[in-house]
Amino acid sequence: MPTRVWHALVGLIVVLLVAVVGLDQWQARRGEASLFGASWPARRSAPPPAPAPRPSTELAPRPTRGGPRVAVIVDEMGARRDVFDSLRDLRRPLTVAVLPALPLAQSIARDATRSGMEVLVDLPMEPYRYPQLDPGPGALLMSMPRDEIQRVVGRHLEALPGAVGVTNHMGSRFTEDRARVRALIEVLAARRLLLVDAYTSNLSVAYDEARGLGVRAARRQVLMDADRDESWAEVAAWAERRGEVIAIAHGQLAAARLLREQIPRWEARGLRLVPVSELAR
């Protein structure tokens, strides 16, 4: 074999040996066993900086201070005294959302406050398929300019001065419009009132806009339908999973009767009824 070939083979072997020894030293410095059983001296260097904690993608558990919290809003109030009387007789911290232009609105709001219940102004807003779907008198409409929206909201708030905030009655179309929702929320910000997004559209921007403007806000999670039994079971499931839930029931005698049945069951499971303002952020 030519001399040059032998030199090349010897050089290749030397390179491989150096590489193997270097790899062995590197493994030993990482704390792994040496391939040759050798004890290589550790390289002196500053300890590496501790890695920054990675932000968690999970929701942190919320403190419940005595059990999962349930805020129940009964909306569309202001026309029937019998429904309100049934709710008041429950002697629980429910929240009533009162339509401000209905004939009994002021007296029901006043009596609710005296009974220890919170009051929201149930602001009627334009839905899709308006005017076939009519939100009622005093509604906020897409055709209104900004200053008129604010005048109407101010007038409704003055009609129910004890209210802690507002929610939306219908409004699937209105609550998707950022400019109009912002005009509404600016009135709330000036009066330090909160907003509960009834979430009649999954494209609603009301909650996000309120938070962006520094207004306390919350969003409905469960709609309790008197004709759908499973919707009432969802309340306990939500509360136990997340630590809190906001549920809305419509102002009907059937809903009041179901609340009379369900509330003791929720409480037996450790759930605690609270005013909606306690869950607004």
C-alpha cells in the first residue's frame, strides 16, 4: 500500500480518537458516565443563569372564600309584580335587570334595592332582524349617532338611580359595533357603573371594550331556560369547574319557581349565591 495512503489512515484514526475523547469529556461534564471510566476535571465557568419562568397557559384558580360563587340575574323585569314578589320571597342576593321604560320599572327597582338585591338597567338594544324583533321602547339603535346614544343611556340610568350598572336586552347587532358600544361605555365610566354583557352574540365586543376603558365588567356564561332542564344543571357544573359563574334567567313565574327548587340544591353542593357586582372585574 502506498505510503500516502498509510499517512491518511493514521491521520483519520487520530482525528477520530480526538473526537471520541472530546465527546467523552463533554458527557462527563454534563454529569453522565465516562465511556473510559475516566474522571475528567470539570471546566470552571460561571453557573448558567436560571431560565426565566414560562408563563402558564392555564387559568389560575380563583379564590372562592367559602365555595364556588353563583351570580343569578333575572332580566326583563319591570312589567309584572308577581314575578318580582316571588324572587324577593327567596331572600337571596339575586340581581334583577329592569327594563327602564316599563310601567313598574321604578317601583320594582326601588323595592329590590330595599330588599338587598342588586339592580341593573336592562338596556334594550337593536338585534338582528329588527324591527321584526322589537327590543321595546327606548332601544339603542344602529341608526343613532353617538351623542343620541349617550343621551338615551343617561336618561335610562336617571330613571333607575339605584342601579349598579347595566346589561343588554337583545342587542345581538348593537353589541357587535365597537363605536356604538364605546359611546355607551363612556357614560358608564363617567358614573363608575359596571357592565354585564348578556352575550346575545358570540361576536359581542361589549366586555372587551368595557375592560379596555377601565370599566368593571362581567360576561354571562349560562342562560337558564325554563323549558330546558339541562341549562339549570349547567350552573353547578360551571361554578364547580371555574369557581364562579354568571347565569341569566328571564323574568317569568316559571323561572322563579325553578329558582326556588334549584337554589337549595346548589347550596347543598357548596355553591354560594352572590351579587353580580362581586364577579365584575
